Amino acid sequence: MENSMVSPPTPILDNTTRSVAEVEPAGNFAHQTSHSFMIDTQVYKSLGLYFSSITSLLLASLGCGNNVLIILVFAKQGFGESVNISMTAIAVWDLVKCLTGAICRLYGPIGMVSAANGFSWQMMTVPNLGYLNTISGYVSFGLAAYVSFERCVCVVKPFTVKSLLTPKVTITAVTFVSVTMFGSFAISLTQYKVVWVFSPRFNTTVAVYGVTDFFSRHAERILEYYRAASVAVPVITYTVIVTCTIIIMVQLREYSKFRIQSQAGAKKPNQPPPTTEYALKNTTKDSSKPPAKGKGKGAAALSTRDRQVVRMLLAVLFVYIVNLVPRLAMYVAMFAEPEFYFDRRYHRLYMVVLGFIHFGEILNASVNLYIFLAMSSQFRNTFLLLFPSSQICVSLCQGKLSP
């Protein structure tokens, strides 16, 4: 084989891909002598084994179970509400992320039994499952941005949106976002192929990955597109999520302030509502009757459940915001220091940072179950209906996470 052994940006943190040079002598790497800059070899290997492989494997396995439970609970509730549909879609892609992440990281336990088999497992899973793991994260980011936008317009214009946001519309929207985001990165799945070669290091035949003919012909364009897309998607989704979250929080605060003033009888005459079409509490004589559509001052407020749903989704969005900050910071560092990248002067530092980022993304994909249990009484009730023996877990979530 020619000098075609290239390691893609994957969540794997250890330096077993460096051993490709031993398996394939022609596969030399630029600046290989400087890879140990700033991080000792033993420290680098230890991080790869105990953090990226074992710890991330356990977390990804937990995330698989959590997301399956989320899907089962929402399926039991039915998909008559948009929030159930959008949260199920996110859970599906989080399940894909955790499942592929767990499969990729099995090279650690396998390698403890057989170094050659562990190496081959990593080489076989990196080309496709490694990229599928990353793509599923981007799809999840896109769906989170859609959910933030959807909730934002629901809070600002509740009556207009509620009549338009039917389950069919939501299914169409989440399908469109999923297909668009996946399709934007699908070309990365065509880059690598797995071949079997004899390794003097292991004294046996092992799997390694090399580039496909298609990638060889279009490498420059594919890499340029992938790098641009992998920066643009997090930046755009982060901007949408942060902007919509701020608007929702401001609107809820205004509503709470207006509600307190109304209850205290402190509302000034002719004072306009906090926002156009904003949810106001029914002040008619019979407040139990639903108001007529289109009436402003007598319009019904967002129901108590609607407000709880919004607050629950704000917690989910906040986790996405926190999760995206390190990735954006890494992009800033890459632009500021070109050597902070794969196979360059700061290769090991880059891979360590990337490993922590992927760990955070797996954590993000694993925690929604606990947020739902802590902040949604309807979700809790359905969960306990399906799994009556989980009362201790539910009580723990309520005690530690509920506001």
C-alpha cells in the first residue's frame, strides 16, 4: 500500500493509530518526532486506556439504556404532543451516538485479552462507526436548535403557533432536520476502507484502515468541506439555542412578574400585556372557561403544564449550551494556532482535548432521562407505570435535580 494511512478525527484518545506506521511502513506521519510535545507518552497512553476507553465505554453503555427508556416512556404516552415527538427524535439520535461510542470503545477491554484483536477492532470501527458517532451528535445539535426555536415561538405567540404546530408538522420538521444534518456529513462515511495486513509488531494479520479510491481523488475538496461544515454546524446551532433560550427566559420572567402584579391587584389601568399575544391569565368572571380565540386581554395563559414543559426543555437546552462551549473554544484555538491539530506539533494535546469533548457529548446524550424524571410529573408517572420498581431512582432524581 502507498502512504494512505490517515487517521480521521475520531473520539478515540489513545495512540494506537500511531502503530499503523509499524503495520504499514510506508505510512509515515509528518512531524512524528514532535508528537510527544507537552504530554508524556505514558500519560497519553493512560488517558487513552482508562479515560477514553473504559470510562467513556461505561458512560456510553449507561446512555444506551437511558435513551431506550426515554423512547419507551414517550411511546407509551403517545405522540399527540409536539414535545413528545421532538424529544423522542433527540433520544433516537442520542441512542445512536451512545451505541456507536460504546462499540468503538470496546477495543480497550478486547485489547486487554488480545492486543492484536483490540487493535483490529479499533481499526475496523474507526472508519464508519467513528464518523457515524460524530454525525449523530451534529444531528442532535440540529434537533436541539429546532426545539429551542419551536418553544421560543410557542412562548412568544402561543395561540398562533398552537394551532399550526400539529403532530404531523412536528414529525415533518424533525425528519427534515435529521435528514438534512445527516446528509450534510454523510460524505465522511465514504473516506475509509478496512484492509488486512501482516503486522510485525503483533506477529499476525490485523485490520487497518486506508483511504478509498473516491477519497484519494477528491481528498482536498472533501476535507475542506468537512472542516467548514464541522465548524459551521456547532456555531449556528449554538447561536440559535442561546438566542432562543434567552428570549424564553425573558418572556417567562415577564409573565411571572405580570402574574404576581395581577394577583396583588397592582396592575396599572390600560397597561399593555408584557408581549404581543403573550399568555395572560384569564381575568374574566368565569376564569375556568376557555377564552375565545383571538381575544387579547382575556386570552388564557400558558397552562401550568406548558410552563413546566418549557422549564424542562430549558434545562435540556442548558446542557447543550454547556456542552458546545468547549468545542467552540477548540475551534478558536485551532484558528489561533494552526499546529494545534491532528498529526502536527500539538497532536497529542489536540487528541486529549478532543477526547474530553467527546466524553462531554456522550454525557450530554446520557443525562436527559434524569432531567425528565426530575422536572416532568407526567413523564415520572408513566415511567413508574412501566417500571414500578424504579421508585428509588425517581426519588433520587427529584431530590437532586428538581427545582
